[in-house]
Amino acid sequence: TQDEVTYKRVLLKISGEALMGDQGFGLHPPTVERIAREVKSVHDLGVEICMVIGGGNIFRGLQGSAQGMERTTADYMGMLATVMNALAMQSALESLGVFTRVVSAIPMDQVCEPYIRRRAVRHLEKKRVVIFAAGTGNPYFTTDTAATLRASEMRCEAIFKGTKVDGVYDKDPVKHTDAKRYDTVTFDEVLQKHLGVMDASAIALARDNHLPIIVFSLDEPGGFRGILRGEGTYTRVT
Ligand code: UDP
């Protein structure tokens, strides 16, 4: 029931790669559906949900520019990739009966709504999941920064960053068996020690707006719902 959960409105950030399954590229519909079920289980608790999905499973601006493409053009391609991911997630959520709106930082009226802050807030109040697509709409940014920006604008209580591991470690837990997980860590520590939570501009924005980031594993079934109810392991960045 709702009174078990202290959060009213949160933002879930996932990378594009979370949607590609074992394929190594693109979208894997069963994986998209699995994540949509995780989102639904939290939505069922009465929590208002914002989502930002990356585009790295399809295109990354930096990769394009490393291969000779003009950087800003490559970044716009990356932003378009996030729109595809957002539409796939919308489709999966709506097939589970969760009303969802995709709102884009770059207007493309035939595809989705343009981002208008007050309208997005209204969607949340009506218990629609809102997926913020096309990042910030600006090149040289990332979807992590977009997540922090939108979470601040929507007055979310926290950003939930779903990753492959259950928190922030002092070194890569995949490579080092003695890696230690932080229960809590400060934004300044994340910046000083270059802990790979989010890029520096996203961390600085979250710090300046007092927006905690909760890093948790998206591979753990029921993990998102569990963490919202105070169960499981995660790192809280504050
Ligand atoms: N991007 C951008 N501005 C933004 C957000 C994203 O230019 O505000 C571009 C950038 O090229 C980036 C790509 O979109 O590489 C995909 O986003 P991101 O790398 O954040 O995706 P993720 O790593 O989360 O899958």
C-alpha cells in the first residue's frame, strides 16, 4: 500500500544499454518489457514516475565524432536515439496498462509531445508516467544531466539510477573482487574520487539542487520497488 512508501515523485534514469539485453546493440523488446514491469510495480504503489532513458544502445555523439562526424550533428543523432528508446518504453508500458507520455526536448509533433514543464507536471498529477526524451535538447550534454535537470524541474524527491551493479563502489566491482560498496557517499567525494556515478556536470547540478541520487541494480528482479520501500542494497549519493 501507499503508506509503506515515503516517495511521492521520483525520476528513474536508465542507460540505453539497459534496453539492449545480450544483443550488444539496439533494442531487445523482452528486456524493455521486463523493465516496464519494474516501473509498473512502482507505479502501482502510487508513486509518480518520471523517466529518462539514454541512447547509447543506438548512438553516442562522442563515438560519431571520433569517427570524423561533426560533434553537434553526432550529438543530435544521439538525442534522436533517446526518442526511439522512449517510444519503445512507452509502448511496453501502455501494453501493461500504464498510461505514458513521451515529451521531447526537441519538438517533433507527429511523434510525441513537446516538453512543456507545466504540462508534464499535469501528466504526473494524473498518474501518467512521463518519459523525457531527446536529453536536454542541447549538444555536449548527456542524458544524466537531462535526468538531473528534469528531476529538478519536476521537483522529484530523488533520482533513481538503475545500473548493472547495486551501488557505487570504490573501484570497478566487475574487475576487482575486493571492491567496496558505499552505503552513502557525498557529491563532492564522487567528484574528487571520479567515482563513475554520473558525469561531473550532472553531479554538480544534483548537488546544487540538493537532489539525492540512489544507485541500484536494475538486474535484480523487483529491485526498483524494493528500494522504494527501503529494502535491498544501494548507494545514496547526497
Ligand atoms: N545527447 C546530447 N545532449 C543531451 C543528451 C544526450 O547531445 O542533453 C546525446 C549525446 O551525443 C549522447 C547521446 O545523446 O552521447 C546518448 O545519450 P547518453 O550517452 O547519455 O546515453 P546513455 O549512455 O545513458 O545510454
